Amino acid sequence: MKKRDSILIVEDDSLLRNSIKNILERREYKVGEANSVETAIQTLKKNVFDLILLDITLKDGSGMDVLRKVSNIYKNRVIIISGTGTIDIAVEAIKMGAFAFLQKPVARDVILETVKKNITLNKKLNDYQTLISELGDKSKFEDIIFKSLQMKKIIEKAIKIANLDNTILISGETGTGKELLARAIHNTSKRKNKPLITINSASIPDTLAESELFGFETGAFTDATSSFPGKFILAGNGTIFLDEISELSPLIQSKLLRVLESGEISPLKSAKTKKMNARIIAATNKDLETLVKKGLFRKDLYYRIKQLNIHIPPLRKRKTDIIPIAEHFLFISNITQSKRIERFDDEVKETFLQYSWPGNVRELKNLINEISLFVSGSEIKMKHLPSSIIIQKKSFKKKEPLSSLKEIEEKQILNVLKSTNFNIKESAKILGISRPSIYKKIKEFNIEKN
């Protein structure tokens, strides 16, 4: 038998309380009653409800006193109904975790709609939390939202290898969530209580890379007034996450290989070696095998870091994940922006599924955060989407002739530039090319920002 959703009505006006009770019971809600602050608190000590309808003015005090006592347990599950409340009280109630503030007299349909919205929203959250608790150690992967079979297999593999000491290589386009997966692996492993140190290989100048990673002794160079152990030693028995490993210079690649093979580090100007106990997780948005063939990445290092390999496919190749991820980011935006946006309309969903998402999950997250700011209603519609996404949707409807590789390249570069608002650095990262290369392509294709 299906469980009935339970609602506690806290209202000292018996006529109004009975009226609301009848309305809710006709919709098969299970209803409890309280007519004062004291009875409400006692009732809530003995029973658990899915939702509380709370009046502000009660015969023995204020409904705000009830809200204060239950705000932690019933966060986002209290609807205030008041005939005397001011805007200040309404704002205070929302800050304390109330879901909505309704002014008396309240129409029957408004009560039912608000109750339904609240229970639906909290059921989604409860289902999500239940799933996470059922996963046990897998709960460390709770930030990775997925529905596709591809991602399910990736998570299962990540869980199996989390406690191994082997080096892991995570590959995938920019924005697919490589660092998120690396963190989840670390937080699930036996090293979870040890440091996780992230190193962006592309952001460290070659002149500083060796000292930054492997440390140095006093006097190793002009400004070395004291020694520094290096990030590999600082990680201790934890994890080193080497992001964008393809950007390491040949010199650092050679030294990293030596570290991985020997398990020892030689700081600059030091005659002694130090034992390195950290596990290495590396990530790349480039095809390392191709770089090896071109002589741009050491073959022996490639095979050394690829003891275990996980490839995250781009978002466009796992379309069943797009809407669940979008809904997750919308849920987060509702909380952070104090919004009540419930859904995407069907045309928006269709557009999301057709769009290529060159920036992958990161682009989708940024898009939801941005458009949520400007939505005042309960639904995200086509008018809220940026023109770059709408333009691509329209292009799907046209039967265009086959394009040359050059035309395809030009379109992709243009799409990425539009998606990043012509941020050259971010566009270069997404496309997997250098900034000089993207400037060259902009000039070659005569691309202008306007």
C-alpha cells in the first residue's frame, strides 16, 4: 500500500484548521493537528511529518518559536500561513529554512499547489539521499550525477580500483569531470584521511616546476632562503593529482618517471633522497598516445602512469546524462539563489539534447547558474537560453550539405569561442590547442567577435 504523505497543521483558529484539514484529506494526505506552540512541539517530538503548515500568531506564542526549534530537522519543509506577518517576518522565516510564506486568506488551490510543490521537491532530495546512503562507500561519488550505462561502468571501475596503489590515468575532454572523479577515488580509498594535493601541470612555469614538485634545499637558487619539501613529499601517504600532465616539459617528465620507478625524490641541491609514498592520479584532455608517436610525450612515462586507465566520454556522447545533470544543477541553483524554479520546458530539454556541449559538464553548470539568475517564474523556457545554443538547435533542423574538414574545424572553433564569450584561454583548453594556435585559426578563418 502506498504511503500517504503526512502534514501537521499548526493553527489556533479551529474553523480554518478544520477547513485546511478537509482540503488536504480529500487529496489523501494524512493530517495531524496542533493549536498552540506547546502542542506543536510535543506533537513533533512524538511524530515525524513530511510537511508542516504553520501559523505565526498562536494563542501561547509565535509560530516562529516552533520554526526555530525544528528548522534543522524540517529545513525546507515548513510553509508559513499568516494573517498578520510582515515582510520582515517572511524574510526571517525563509532564512530560517521555511519553504514558503502565504498570506491569509489563502485560496484552496494555492494551498494545494504549494503543498504539492514542497512534497515533490523534498521527495526528489530524499530519493537522492537514500540512494547515496545505499551506496555506502560509493557515497564519495555523490557529486557525479549520471544515468548512462557508460558512467555507471566508470563509477563501478573507479570504486574497484580506489584502494589499489597503482597509478591511475583519467582521460577526457575539458569539463568532463576528471578532477571530480579523482577526488571521489581519493575520498573512497584507504588514503581518504590523508592529503589530496592537486597540481595543474599547465600553470607551473618550467623554471619552477622541479622545485615546486620535488622540493629544494636552502641556497638551491637565489631566493631559496629556506628549504621546501615539495608537493610530492607534502602529500605524505595521500594522493597527488597531476592535472593536464601532457603539459609537463621533457625535463620534468624525465624526473617524474624516475620518481615513479624508484619511489624516491631528490630535492634540488640535496645529496639525500626522500621516500615518496603518495599515490599518483594523472589526468589529460589530450590523446597521450598520439603525443607519444609525435615525440611530445615520453613513451616509458606514458605506460608508467597508465597502469590503470579511465576514460570519461564527452557529454554529447552520453545524452541520457544531460537532463539529470541539468536538473541537479538547477536544484543547487535554487538553493544558492533562493529560487523556486521547478523545471525546464520540453523544448529546452530537446535543445539541451541536441546541443554539442563543447565545454561538457562545466559548460552546462555555468549555463544553469547564469540563466537561473534571470528566471522569475517556475520554468526555464527557450527565451532564457543564450543565442549560441538556440542557433545550433536551428542548424539541426536544416539539411545541410556535407562539410569539409576545414568547415567543420571552423564551426567547432566558432562554437567554442561563442560558448566562452571569446575567452581565448578557456577556448584553447576546451579545444585542446595552445593559445597561439587559436589566434592563428581566428586569423585564418577571419573570425570576429561580433
